Amino acid sequence: MPRLLQIAHDHVSPAGAVAHQFVVRGYDIDERVVVPAERFHDPGVEFDFPDPAGYDAVLVLGAPWSAYAPEVAGWVGPELELMRRADHSGVPVLGICFGGQLLATAHGGLVHKSPFPEIGWRPVHSEEPWLAGPWFQWHYDRWLTPPDAVELARNGAAPQAFRLRRNLALQFHPEIDTAALKGWLEFGGDREAVAAGLDPGVLLAQTEAAEADAAVRARRLVDSFLDRVAVADPLGAR
């Protein structure tokens, strides 16, 4: 049975339909949570990441912090090294939002603050049908795509996806469902939404209405990652 290393950075970021599809494809999931619930408001923890060479794929989820925030630098550095080791070993990595930004940072890109946040269901444009939106967004930063990567999706706010060898970075959240969004809102997201001029109740209602279709598209995205990106030639230009 293939093994998936699933890295959750906090206790309120479940992988939803994305993780479910990995299970459907036969993966055994080993989930590691970096910041436990009791340290959510003090995320400067120490964390030992496992060797990615012991897995068949890595899934890196989102986080409520910036990739360059000093309070998480103690474990972001080792996580970036994990991504580089995975790339060197040919282990596929799927990075979502914060995870996608870490992939960009690990491979020569740059993450910086966006002129404005993206929160809610937003269009995503791509020539790849499995990446085209709308997808749910919640981010205040954006990446500059690494020089060797191929940009696969975009919108007016930020690059939305890139592929680099066996790595796939996403800025959006294909894993989101109503239960996960409720968790985000309960842990400070409600205030962030209001500050951005959004109604948390409307976000929940929109997510509930989109949930079934979004789950289907999330499963198709995982299949495309496994069948297209994860089997790419790992010996390409680095």
C-alpha cells in the first residue's frame, strides 16, 4: 500500500475530499500536525519532520500564518528542507495554499504580501480543465513562480497553480467543506472576513451550496496530480 505523508500545520485544517481521494486511490495516510491546538496562538513550536523518502507522496496543507512570519520560522525552515529532499528523491508533493507558497519558496520563488486578500469563492483560469475554478480562497500573500516551474492557473489576484517536476502548488483550497470553514471562522476567521467586508454567514451558505460539486472537482484534481504530475520525469532540470 502506498504511503502519503500529510502535513497539517494546525488542528483546524482537515484535508476533506482531497484526503478521501488519496484513500480511494489506495494510499495509507500518515498525518502529522505541526502546531497542536494548545499552541494555536503561539505557533513557535519545535517539530521533527519525517524523511520524505519513506513515503510515496506528500500532501502539505494550509495554515493561518504567513510563510515568512518570524513566529513560524523555526519549523518552516526544516519543512522547506523536507520539500527539497522530496524533490531530490522524486517523491511527489502537493502543496495547498500555505503549502503551495512553501513549494514556491523551497524552489527559488518568492512569497510576499498581496495588495489585497482573496477570501471566498473566486474564479481561477487554466487551460487544464481539472484546475479551472471557481475555487475557495483564503490568503493574504502570493508567490512569484519559481523560474523552472510551469504556471498552470491564475487569476487577477495571484498565480494559482504551478508544476515543477513532481511538485504541484495550489493557491486555492480544493479541500474546503462547510465543516472546515466553520472551524476557520471559529478560530478568528470570522473577524478576518468582516474586516475584508464579507459576511461569514454568506460564506458558509455559499460553501454549503458548492460543497458537492467542489468535492467532485477536488477528487478529479487529486487523480490528475497522481496520474500526470506524480509520474513526471524526476530527472528534469533542477
